[in-house]
Amino acid sequence: MSQLPSASFASERLHALDAVRGFALLLGIVLHATLSFVPSPTRIWIIQDTHQSLALALLFFTIHVFRMTTFFLMAGFFARMSLQRRGSLGFVTDRLQRIALPLVVGWPILFALIFLIVTWASFFPNGGRVPGARTWPPVLPNFPLTHLWFLYVLLELYVAMFLLRGAIVWLDTSGALRSLLDRLFARIMRNPLAPLIPAIPIGIAFGLDQRWVTVFGVRTPDQSLVTNAQAWIGFGTAFAVGWFLHRQVDLLRLLERRWLAHLLLAIGLILISFVLVGVMFPAPGAPKPPFSFATLRLVSVVLYAPAIWIATFAVIGLALRFMSGFSPARRYLADASYWLYLIHLPIVMALQVALSQLDWPGLVKFAIILLVAIPPMLASYHLLVRFTFIGVILNGRRAEKRVLPQGGIATA
């Protein structure tokens, strides 16, 4: 049977995990703000700024390693919590309200704004539709989910979870299989090499995809209603790990104790992987690398897949170590992060286009984008969302005196 942690340990650690979930969403805003400044021989974003930045490229690369894996791990953790609290019908109703409804209502509004900004960017020589992107209107199953793809994948994972859970409950009437899985998961997590186990399936997926290179990370399904295999494997594994962690919450103590070792290893792997990108794609006139592209790509797979999970465990352990107590500021940002992430992309894109031709350093323009975008978005959350029906849809009814965090997608 699954282990039951003490109530105090669980409630304290849930504050930290809610902070991790909000942190992952807010980092998405930072990541998208870097895209116009990332040096690349071909344009990878709707606008390529005239002042590129290697530092911002490293920031983009680092965030991209762990952000969505961390988010989906938290999603799996809080999905089981919500199912335990609400029951199956309540869980489905809640997910339709908080996930499906924002996707259906928000997508056409955001896509229209994004389309207008991409059109504006096309008037610049280094802007417009990204080369190779699918045209509009799409031919199904191709579909521009934009940054809301994560909601679509969440819904898919909920359906998969219900089907798999139902099958296991039906077949495993005695609970023996679930107990065996719990013991196996606990044994893996207690091993210092635990991050390498979930890294194996996504590493295999990277290796089998001949188009994969390190900068892509887990290929996001933002252009199709058929989720690609890498996303199913990478984010599905993370969801499953989060689910099993909630069955044995005491295992979080292991991540808390190992936070420093995981952090140092993650930094080393990320830096080496980042350097390898430059070796694999040398600048014009630079000497060719001494090893073949295929060899360097294999090394990248071997380093990048573990980096995803070591960095994910490092972030969670860091939060458990230093953010377990309740903080009104962190709680507010965690609640606001869902709304901010939903609305941020057109705002960030518009600012990138507006600043792209100015003769200012890339780091300065990047800072301006964040400083101009975030305060109005926070104000819109406080004035238009937090105390309104929109806040009820996104975050559920606010309950300030509750011990456990209920805001945003904390229960996703």
C-alpha cells in the first residue's frame, strides 16, 4: 500500500510544489521573451532582433531543458490529489472548467492577435511567418495550437490516466499490482541514479528522431491535433512520475536532500550540451568539428536526456528546501501565473517587433520587454480576474484560509 505522510509534512511541501508550478509557467514568459534574440543561421521566431545575444540564448536553452517536464510532473502530482479530493465526476467537471474552457474560449482570441502581430512583423526584412511553418487555414490534423498546446496535452493525459487507472483497478482487484508498482517506484527514487531511469524513454525517442537536435528539446505539439511521440513519452513520463510521487509523498524528502547535487550536475550537463550546439553548428568560417555530426548528436542525446530529469529534480528539491513555508507573495504569483501565461504571448511578441530594429543591446531590449509586459498583466489579473467569474473559472473559488494551495493549475 502507498505510504501516508504526516499532514504537516504534506501541507508544507505543497506550498513549495505550488510555487514550482507557478514558477514553470512564469518561466515560459521569460523563455518566449528571449526568442527574438537567440542567434541562429535561420530565423526561428516571428521576428529576429538586430542585436542577438549569446547570454539570452543560454537562458533560453536552460529554461527549455526542464520547464515543461517540471510542469507536467506537477500536473500529475496534483491530478491525483484532485481526484482523491473530488472524485471522478468532480474531477472531470473541474478539468473541463479550468482547462478545456480556457482552451476553447481563449484560443480564437489569442490566435487572432498573434496573426495580426505576425502580419505586422512581415513588414520587416527579418520578420513574418517562420520559414517552414504551416499555412492558414490548416489542413487537419494540422492546427496552430500556439502556446496553448499544453492545455490540449493536459486533456489528453487526463483521458489516458482515466483509461489506464480504470483498467488497473478492474484487473488488480486485490491491490497487489499497485503495491508492487509503489515498491518499485520507491526503490527507484531511493537510488541516487533515480533521474536516469525516466531519462531512458525520452533519450530513446530523441535518438530515433533523425531530425532531433539539442536546441529542440522535447518536440512540442503546437502545430497539430495529433500529439507527437516525443511529447507523449516525455510529458507522459513526467505526469506518471508526479502521479506516483503523490501516492508516496514522503519520497519528496529524497529530492529535498539531494537538491544541491542535482543542481550542480544539472548546471554541468546543461553547459556542456549548450557548448555542443555551437560545435555541431559552427559559425561561418569557423573550423569544422573533429567528430562527425552523427557522433556529436549521439553525445547530445546521452547528455541532454539526463539533464532534463536531473534539472527537474533539482528545481523541485530546491523549492522543497527553501520555499516550503507559506508566503503570501509566492501564493499570489502562483495564482496569477496561469492567467499571465495565457495572455502573455501576443503582448511579448508585439514588444519584440516594436523593439527589433532599435540600435540597443539585446539584453537591454529583453529587460524592457519584461518590464513593460509584466506589470500590466499583473494589474489585469488583480482587477479583471482575481475577484471575478474569470478567476473562479481559472483558479476555482478562492479560499484564503485553507492550508493547501488551490490556485491556478495547482490541482491540474
